[in-house]
Amino acid sequence: MEALRIEATVDTPGIILDPQNNLFEISGKSYPEDTKEFYHEVLQWMDGYVTSPNPRTNFIFKLKYFNSSSYKPLFDILGKLEAVKNKKHDVKVEWHYKTGDSDMLEAGEEFADLFDIPFTYFKF
């Protein structure tokens, strides 16, 4: 499966989905003008990954901010990761948040409550 790389912009996150190097990361700020369009390719890629995942997947979320319309695609990505875990693969989520950003920490904790995936939290 080919890697998907999307460069970060002022209002969109950088995304690296690279199974060959076992690197899965979404970082930066997520408030695209058209959230559905921006995440469409990412969600399609994740659908393919669910069918043929790595034995271990460590997915890193290093978001400084995401708006309410970005919640749904992030939720969908986590749902696809849970599907990988349900296929008896090892899946972990690293949720990074800026020191003092209790809103971003709480967002990670909310996602962790919704999915059967182990979350680890890191300050940056």
C-alpha cells in the first residue's frame, strides 16, 4: 500500500500515513474550509488500510487545534483503527497536546472513552 502524505497548511493538518515505515501521524491545526473534501482521501486510504493493516499500528495525533467540523473525520479515523484492532492487530494511539491545553487533553480523553483502543497522552 502506498503512503499518503499531505503537507500542512495554515488551516489543514500535515498527514503522514506510511505503512512501510510504520509512521501514522496527523499534526498541526485542522479547520479546513471544506472538511469533508479535505479528509475524503484520508478516509479512503484508511478503508484500504483496514483490509490489509500492519501487525502493529501506532497512530500519532499531534493536533494544536481542531474545529467542530473536524471532529467527525477524526472520529471516523479512530473507528477505522478500532476495526484494525478488532482484526486482532496491535493498535495504539498517542495523543499529544500542548502543555496547559486542557481542551485538547479532554478531547483525547473523550475519544478514548468512545473506542476500544489504548491511548497514551504526551505533552509537547
